[in-house]
Amino acid sequence: MSEFWLGERAGIRGYRLVGYDTVGSTNAEALRAAASGDVGDVWFAALGQTQGRGRRGRSWDTTHGNLAASLLVLPDADPAVAATLGFVAGVALERALATLLPRGAAEADRRIALKWPNDVLAGGAKLAGILLEAERRRDGRVAIVVGFGVNVVAAPAGLPYPATSLRALGIEVPAGAVLAALADAWVDCYDAWDNGRGVADILRQWRAAAAGVGAPVAVDRGGDIVRGIFDSIDEAGRLIVHADDGRRIVVTAGDVHFGATA
């Protein structure tokens, strides 16, 4: 559909695009394509979702005009290594969103930062989220779907944490422009990842854009709360927390809270 287009570099590299006004879930569309044998490198994008989902089966509210986009790729990498594509996605989305900010708009209230494991913040409020899902195909290959949700025109209300949108930041761009910037940034970051051989470089770039380093953090690991100082992420992308009792804790999964919510 005309509301969406790919950036020049993505087009040159042969990425394809399927666009919708409204769809159940772009991730679900991408997973269906994977199961049917699609060769990958295809974006599914929509202005609205009726059955969007986030991490751990949570629903993802998509106001019409926001961006829901999912990319199907078939990396030549072990599934454990392919899981680091979440960091590739974060770096690519941070780059893409930064290009949409007006020149000189690097103030604290607009700074784009990455929150472990899969959120993008602007001025400390959630602007976007990322969700990875996998599909093992009949040919034995593992297809990865990288889902992106970006608050373009509005942020969901009633959340237990602050959220924002590009419009609230004074940035009036259509969802199609966000997708075009993201598709081009993805090409560069995916090339750098190089089927897992470039993980260390991607993690270095992710750390450079990370939110909350050196600040108090609370991590909810399914009811087990870890409190301390956010140190960094290790070579496997796991969160490192210096706990209040002096322990160095490695976190593989959990919900992270900074500031007052920590």
C-alpha cells in the first residue's frame, strides 16, 4: 500500500514489502509466511493492529497511525546466536529514530536510548518495543521474525510506566517514513552482525546507546526482584547488575525498571 515504502538501500538489497492499513498482527503474518516457505527479507507493515502482542504474551496496543512492522529473515546462524538479533534490531531502530529528530534536538527530553532487553526510550519514556519470534521450517532452517512497534502518533494510556510518541515529541512524520528509515538502518546493522560473527560490535553499539547505565535498577524475574546498579550487558547480551548486597548478578530475562519505579 502507498502508505509504506522501503528506503533506498533496502530496495537495492532486494528487501520486499507487504503493507496493510489494519491487520491482526504483523508478526503473525510474518510467521505464516515463514511456515509457507518464504525465502525471507520481507517486511510486513501496518498502521493498526487488532491482535498485536508483546513480550510474554502481553497485548500490544496499536493506535491507528502508529507503526507495526515485522521483518522475516533466515539467518545462517545457530538459534542461540540468532537470538542476538534483538540487539541488532535495537541498534537499527535507535539509528532510524535519531535520523528523524530535528537537527540539534539531542536534549535530555528527546534523547533516544535503548532499554534492556527490547525497548526504545525517548527522554526516559517508552517510544517503541521489539519482539523476536522464531519458526522452525520443514526444511530444518529457523526463520526469525523481528517485530517493531513504534508510537508514531500516540502512546498507549494507563501503563505502569511513562510512554511517549513521536508526535508528542514534536516530530510529525508518517509511519511510512519511520519504516523507510528503519529498513535502511537494518541493512547496515544486519550486515555488521554478519550471521553472528559481528555480535561483539553490535553489542558495543548497543551499550553506547543504553539507558540507565550506572543508575539504580530493579529487575522483576517473575516475582523475584533484583535491586542494584545497572552495570552493563555481557558478551552474550545478558544484563549485569551489582546487587545491593554486593553480589554481581547476571540476568537472562526480566522486566527492568529505572528511576522512581526501581
